[in-house]
Amino acid sequence: MVLVSGCSSQAADGALTRDAKVVEVAPVEAGTLTSSYSLSGTLEAEEVAPVSFELNGKVESIAVNVGDAVQQGAAMATLDNDAYALQVQKASTGIGQAQAAVAQSKASVEAAQGGLSSARGQQDAAQAQLQEVEDGAREQELTQAENAVKLAEQAVQKAEADAERLSNLFEQGLATEDNKEKAQLALEQARNDYAAAQSQLSILQDGATQAQVDAAKAQVTQTDGSVASAQAQISQAQAGLQQAQAALNETQVSKAEAELQLSKTTLTSPLSGVVLTKTVSVGEPAAPGQPSFTVGVIDQLKVMLPVSSDQVSQWEKGQTVSIALGDQTREGTVQTISPTASGTAGKVEVEVVVPNASHDWMPGQVVTAENTENSQEGLLVPVEAVINTGGDPYVFLIQDGKAVRTTVVIEGLYQNRYHITQGLEKGDQIVIQGASQLLNGDLIEPADVAGDDTND
């Protein structure tokens, strides 16, 4: 590589001129866009889940080892659960007692409701009786009482006639003394009934006495008190039922909590996969939150490949990638491409998913991905020819012996050469060494020409 910087000199006429700068130039060439890569990465499970106890305790049993297949929900290990089982038993006993208290409270409420119904019936009867006493007899009742007096009077008349007839017959020896006495008794009964009917009619006609009204009111007051007492008993019984139900609910919650704690003494797999790590042993204490196992899904594995940022444009989701492990090769598929570069090297992580149905490849193994591809032709220039300092990249195109700054569009990097899609044409002469020392419009002398002049 040759680069000779010129300087200003004074011409014969005294004018100050600037010497041409000697640089290395070359024509823009068309070439095949050949991309190649050789990358390596570490296999990882497609999905990984740490499995931890939520309780303190001593490990009582372990059901799996590293490499074992497990189904989601399968038991992996257990803690000593005697204390937790005892709490469940105590809670169950408490529920039985609370249920009995609820049943007893319900019976008390039903009994109080029955008492209230009876008290209200007596209250209704007392109020009706008071109403009748205060209102007096109705016309229909007076008519009935008058009819009863008439009937009773007729009965007395008939009884008197029968008694007189049997008395005469007895004196004539035609009736027995027993018949005579029965007739007298029937007469007395008829007279008593007549007197009662007249008394009832008189009462109805005269109305109730003040004493009868007071007695009826007293009876109503008494039944009102009975109703109030029955209502108070219902309220008390219902309050007792609510307390009993609350106690039952509390014991049921306690049992549910105890059962939950008991269930946590059994460690189960959160997914179907393979046991990747195990950190516990029987008899050792287990700390909550500390992974006892790691379970991973390895039907497919993934590998993160560090792709150079200037080559990531050649990768796309769904692309097939050849992945090698020793002498075995499998076809992987690009799953994701990170949107950002990481690290000082500016690498972009590309996730490739690799099929692993037989589970013979394992997480932690290092695999490689190599490939060389030839695509269409394009214009290629050396990377040294392109000035790319943060703005639009450019090269110096040689026109009429001068360096002309020319903006270009870069599509990718192929074997240390940029693929130019805009700004240049095949055969254009550009500066390939010394471009960083040039200014737009500088005079240019190609290095090989300078060498020939020196030889002269």
C-alpha cells in the first residue's frame, strides 16, 4: 500500500499551487455475494422451570433423579408432614363441633318461630274477643238469642205438660214413679235452659259490663307481651345462629389453610419435561424459595448464536440453519433475532430452535453453525475505501484527476468487502487506500503512476 502526501509549491509565475496527492486507486468490480459464518453456542432447554419448596422442613423422600422424565403435576419430593397433618385433623374436629352448634342454633330459631306463631294466634283471638265485647251483640246474634228464648219457653211448656200428665197417670197407677221423676227432671232442665237463654238475651241486649271489657283488654295486653317475648327469643336465636355459622366458616377456612400447607409438603413438577438438576437429598433441610430441582422441556432445544451486526441482515425468522454436535448435524430454525446488539463486539443474538425428539442432545452441550452461501452478483468495494464516521457513508470517486466525494448505500459485508447498491457503477475508479486523508476536490495521482515517474 502506498500513500504519499503532497504539499504546496510555488510555480514559475509566482502562483502558489497544491501538489497532487498520491493514493492507491482501483476500479469498482462486480462479484458474487458470498456470505459465510462459523458460530458456536451452548444448547439450552426450550423451557426451564426451577422447582422449590414453599415451606421449611426436612426432606423425607425423593421420587426423581437427574435425567428422569416427569409429567406436569407429578410428585418429585416430599417433606416430613406430621405437624401439618395434625393441623388438618384439628381443623376437621373443629368443623364437626361448629356444625353441631349450627344445627342446635337452627333448632332454637325454629322453636322460637313456633312460639311466635302461637303467641300471634292468641293475640288475634284476644283482639277479636275485645272487639266483640266493645261492639256488643250484632243483630244476627240478638235474633238467635231471641229464638233461643222462644225455643226454651216452648220446651218448658212441653215439659210442664208431660210432667202433669205423668203425675196424673202415676196417681191412676198407669205410670211408674221412675217415669214421673224423669218427667220432673226434664221439666227442671227445661226451666234452667229457659233461664240461661233469657240471661244470654239480656246480656246481648244490655251489652258487656265494664269488668268484661277490662278483662278482654287485659287479655289483649297479655298476648301482646307474649308476642314481643317470642320475637325477642327469635332475635336471640338468630344471633346465636349467626355466631355459630361464623364460627363454622372460620373453622372451614382454618381447615382449608391447613390442607393447603399440607399439600405444599409435596413438591410437584410445574411442567412435563426432564429433570435437569437436583440439589436436595433425603434427610437434609429444604429452604423455601431455593431451587431443589430444575425441570426443562427438551423436545426442542435452543441455541443463541452471536451474529456480527454487519451480517445480521442476512438472517431472518424461519431461516434454516445447519447445527452440528460432533459428527451429528441437524437442521435448526431461526426463532427470534434480537433487536439490539450487545457487548463491546456488537454481536446480535439469534435464537435457533433445534429438534430433539429422541432427547439425545442435552442442555449445556456446545454446538456449531457453519455455512457458506453464494447469492446474486453485486458491486463490491474494499472496506478501506468507505468512510463511515456516523453520517452517510461515502467514497472518493476519481473524476478528471480529482477526488470527488460520493455518497453510497451499503447493503452488507461480504468477505471484508462492502456490497454497494447505490452511488457507484462497475468500472468506476475509486480511492482504496488513503481516502481518510483526502478532501473533496483534491488532486489525485495514482500510486503506480507516481512510481513510473520516479523511475524516469
